[in-house]
Amino acid sequence: MKCFTASFGTETNTFSPMLTSKQNFLEDFYAGPGQHPDRPTLCTGPLWAARQRVKSKGWTVVEGSSSFAQPAGMLVRRDYEELRDEILEQLKAALPVDIVLMGLHGAMVADGYDDCEGDILARIRDIVGPGVPIGVELDPHCHLTKKRVAAADVIICFKEFPHTDFVERGEELADIVEAMWLKQVKPVMSVFDCRMINSFPTSREPMRSFVDRMSAMEGKDGILSISVAHCFPYADVPELGTRVLVITDDRKEFGDQLAEKLGRELWDMRNEVRPPFLSIDEALDRGVARNQGTVVIADPADNAGGGAASDSTYVLKRMMERGITDAALGPIWDPIAVRMCFNAGEGTRFQLRFGGKIAATSGDPIDAMVTVTKLVRNATQTFGKALSNVGDAAAIDVDGIAVVLIDNRTQALGSDLFTNLGIDLGARRIVVVKSTNHFFASFSKVAEEVLYMDAPGPLPRDFLRLPYTRVERPKWPLDADPWS
């Protein structure tokens, strides 16, 4: 069997002032045909799964380009079309192929393209024709549009948030698409629109049990796969919203019924699935009050993984004003400050201005005497089985608070973001991470308690504060009862 596989992804925050360009892909992750590293990466689960089957099943695999850019604003049109067409030309050169496996994000928006993934998949379908199975792996923070469902045969989303299962879902996708090519199964997709905008961390109840129950259904009664497309709330596109996707073995009516049943269960849980969000002072009070152990506090409003700059200063300023010590915070994206720290060298104490640069939502810069405690070139952090590049990184001490500065914008994923820079989290009473929930898998292992705050920033947790103009209505919470 001959498989073509490629990857292309980013998560577009249409409210972000930072445009996304081809250069962002080249800086963050880009691998030409056959140049993908010998390890899985977040959006290349299908490529990784296909590569493993060369030896185990005798597949012939043609690898196209793979690229991913950190979430930011709208993708420049010419750059989107260039990267898209690069993959399409590689597919044409590989013809004939038996199957196509694509690793896409699902929330990419370019100038002139509300649904980049739907556009790519429709063009792939035009190239390979109706008889070639097309399988797609998506991040659950996607827009599950009608166009991409029509163009693909099998779509599977990561089940976990934090997204620790991208390899397993790639394996699942490859297995189902192979079985389809062998005519052992006839996958049909059923989608139910839950008519809401929400967030569904699987690290807490009730979503944890919901996903476990959903997974237990697979492999029974002709159910091949079940996914929840959570949605990406920070995109003003028509088909924004939570959807349930059920894939059955030629049981469309049953799949439709099950998708609706599960979707209405999610609707009933809509007020319970998200963690409570505290104000800055409420979260810091909880941390200060703890006599032992480490309190990890998430600052999702400045999460680079949602398109924020990751340079806001509100939380750090408040910690300094309150005289909080034995604390850590990171990462703050500030390439200029990182360069100044490298110029100064480890052990140097000097006056530094950092943070608060990109937008009004970033707050004011911090001006303080700092001590450079550690410098690392090409630093990394782990995320499940993947490795994330944070670029050159500097650890500084600011009035007893350890701060991680980076020059490659990314969110906090693994606790080694800090430990690789010599910061002992066990010795810190409070650790603030700029992340929504991807931090949880790693940081929960060192935390006595995990809290979530709703600080000022470009990613408010109250979606009613976002200036949507294009979202199809009715949709909760924009509409109190979208079913009436």
C-alpha cells in the first residue's frame, strides 16, 4: 500500500494583532519531504504512524512537507497558498497513491480563507479522486466544518486536553484508513452541533469520565471512533462551535443518534466542564496561605498557545507589589531582554526592562534590578513524547521571583521549562505558568494544588467579552437558549 502523508498547522486567533507568515513556520517547525525528525511532533501523528508501518506492514510512504507555527493572528494569504501548494504539488508528484494521511490543526485561518483545512482537503480530494481514502488528524480546538467533513473519509481529533495522545490518535487514524482501503470497514461520519462555545479540560471532572466512557464505546456496535471538537473560541469564523463526531462502520443512522446523545450530554455539562477562574489576588492569596507544597497557577489569558504574545506583566507586577518571594513565573517572551541577559552573562545584576511590549493587553513593561541566574542556548521543554523549542532562554531573579525569559514564543508545557534553567520548583511556594491547560500533565506532578486565574490579557475566559461578528447564531453563551 502506498501512502502520502504531510502536515500543515497553526491555530489562528483572529483577534490577535500579530500576523502569521511563512517565516513563523520556518522558525517554529518546518521539515521538508523526508526530513521529519526521528520523533513525533504535535501535528505529525499520522506521518509518524505511517513511518512505523513501513517496517511493520510493508507500507510505501511518501512524506511531504511538515510545518507548524505558534498560534497568532491571521495567516498572510500568499504564504498560506505557497505552503499549501507545496504539499499539493508533492502529492501530484507521488501519484498514484492508495491512501492519504494528513496532520492538520483545524483552526487555521488565512486572509481570504475562513476554513484553510477545508480548502486543503477539498483540493486533495480533487487530485486523488473519490476512490482514495483520506484520513485527517485534528487538534480538538478546531472548527469541524461541513467542507472538511465532506472532503475527508475519516477525521479523528485528539481526545485529551492537554493533548498528550496525538501519537495514539495518529495510530488510530492509520488503522481505520488502512482497514477502509482493504474494504474491511466502510467508515461513515456523523456530526452533531452542540450550539455552544466552550472549553473542555480532560484533566478534571466531569470531562475526564466523559472521555473515558466515550473511548470505551469504540470497537463495539460498529463504532470506529468518537471525537469531540471542542472549538477554538478566539476565532471569529462562521462555523465556530463545539461538535461531536462519531464514525461508524456503515451505521449512519445509529451514528447520528449517538452523536446527538453525546452532544446533548455535553450541553447539559456546559457550566461544569471549565475550572473556576480566580482573580489575581484570589489566586495569590491561596498560594501565600499554603504552608507547604507548591501551588501552580495558570494564566490562560496570556497563553501563547491561544495566540497571545506571552509578554503580559499584570501578574508579575502584582506579585512584586505584594512582596511575594519563593515564587517562579514563565515564560515571558521578550527576545530583546533575552539578548541583554546574554550580553550581561550569568551572575550579573543590572537594570532591565522586560515584558509589556506587543499590545495594550500586554500591560506596562517591568523596570527592575535583576540578577541573571542561568542562560541556555536553544533551550527546550517536553510535552508528552514531543520536544518544544523555546529558543535562547534566560532565568532571572526579580525580588525573589524566578522569571523565565525566552526568545521563541511558546507556552509553558513541561516543568523542565524551569528546571532546565536551574529553577527548583519544589523550593517555590507559587509557580505561575502562562498556559491554559497543556501545562497540567507535567506541572500537576509537582503541585500540591493547581489553580486557574482570569487575569487581564488578550484571551479572556469570559467569551462574552470577545467581539464576535461572524459566528453563526444561535450559539451559547452568546444566546442563552440556542435550542428555542
